[in-house]
Amino acid sequence: MFELGRQRGVSVRTDAKRGKGSHITLYYGTRKAIVKDRRKEIGAGLLSSMIRQLGLERADFR
């Protein structure tokens, strides 16, 4: 995610204080998504939702 932001000139950052428990907020430019525990796998539906919230496409991760 951070590399994609660098390539596109978009600011990417995380904020652990804006989330409960193991959740964090991921900012991609002016968009944001809540990310659950980064050490665990997430389902395809949740991943698709996060990609949509950040204004990205699945093809960006291939």
C-alpha cells in the first residue's frame, strides 16, 4: 500500500489511535478505511470493501 502511494504521489499513513483494540485507520490521500488486526487474514468481502473505500481497484494490487 505504501509503495503504491509513493508511485502515485499519494500520502499514505496509519493511525493506531483512531481505532479500537487491534483496529487501525488507514489513510490513502483524503480517503480512509478501518483495518482490522494486521497480523491476521481478512476475507475477500472485507478486502473488496476496503479497496472500494480507498478509491482503488483490485488490479492495483497485482
